[in-house]
Amino acid sequence: QVQLVESGGGLVQAGGSLRLSCAASGSINSINAMGWYRQTPGNKRELVARISRGGLTNYADSVKGRFTIFRDDNKNTVYLQMNSLKPEDTAVYYCNAAWRSFSSDSWGQGTQVTVSS
């Protein structure tokens, strides 16, 4: 099993920055990729950014150039640095880990990000 604990959400003005953290524990060596998703009421959860075990990253078009996903393997933690935040970035952000050859998924509890205009 893989457990995820998120932190770092909050309220920020448009143009500001936030950093989200996701600490993983459990079967760390079985993790294939970790990512951040977000969800707003009435909408599907959407991928924001993802980083593979090998370090490859991919981003949603809406956040390219503003968000950066990176990790600290010594701390088993993945981060999402969010800059130039916009009101449309307001959502609950969830950390995800795909593990066991992508056959399993674990999710964090979610953290609210609110960007005021």
C-alpha cells in the first residue's frame, strides 16, 4: 500500500504563489509515477501535473509555464510549485500515486486552493 499526506493549500490573491507538498509512505519502491489532480464542484477530477519514476514530467496546458512539479527522493515527497495563480486555479487539489506497474492508485485527502481576484 501507498499512503499520501498533502499539505500547503490555502487562500492567495491572483498573481501569487503557493507550494503543495505530498509525502508518500508505505511501498515507496513500487511507485511508478506521482501527480497532482484538481477538482471543482460538479466537474471531473483533472490532471494538473505528473512526474514519472524516471523524472519525466507532463502538465495540463492550462498550467504550463506557471506550475512546476518536482520531488525530493530523500523525503519521499512530491511538490507542486504554483506561480502566477489565477482565480480559475481555485479547486481541491489531490495528490496521486500510481504504483505496482500502474495497476493501483492511491489518493491524498485533498487540499483546498482558493485564488481571489
